Amino acid sequence: MIRLQRVGRKNDPSFRVVVVDRRRGPKSGKALEVIGSYNPRRGEATIDAERVKYWLGVGAQASITVHNLLVDKKIVAGKKRDALPSRKPTQSNGAESTATAVAVEASPTAETPSDGAEPVKEKIAAA
């Protein structure tokens, strides 16, 4: 896997672009090869394109951020990927029962009197 390994001081990040086994983290110090560097404060990235193409040809996969760097440098053809995590709605323990009660109340099968009165609550509780 081709990924970033953070190096540098506190509050002054800089990264190495390393090839590591996918079962090991980048901090393990067991990088197979260092193939470049990236300084996000200056926006500089120096990457060995030949070695990247070799590792991708062998079957290594680039992390999303490294993939986006490679697309910027025109080493890899393609579109950038979204690196932000997808947001999932948070649910509390009782949220499911409330959601089903609202769905039953809004369903067309529930009887609603024509004079605008409240629907019958016994049928909602039975469902």
C-alpha cells in the first residue's frame, strides 16, 4: 500500500510517501521503500514517478490522499477521490421505535376522519 508517513515537528507537518505492507501501519518503521515526500504547508510534493508506476503495476494500492497527489502530479490518470468520511445519521436507542410510529401515522392505511380529528391511536399502537 502506498501511503503517507508523518514526519516533522509538532505543528509543522511534513510527510514521506512510503510503500508498506497493508498489515502494518506507516509508523511501524517497516517501510519497503520511501518513494517521495509531501509538504502540505508549501504544497510541494516530490514523488518518484517511475517507482510509483512499478509498485502500482505490482499490485500496490494508493491511499485516497496519495491517489489525489498522484493525479495532481499527472503520474496517474483519473479523477480525484473524495477523502472526507461520509456522514451517517446518529441514532439513539429509542430512535427506531419513534421512526416507525411516525411512519405508521403518516401511512395511507391509517384511518383519518374527514372532519380533521386525530387518527385512531389503537391502530398505531397495535402496529
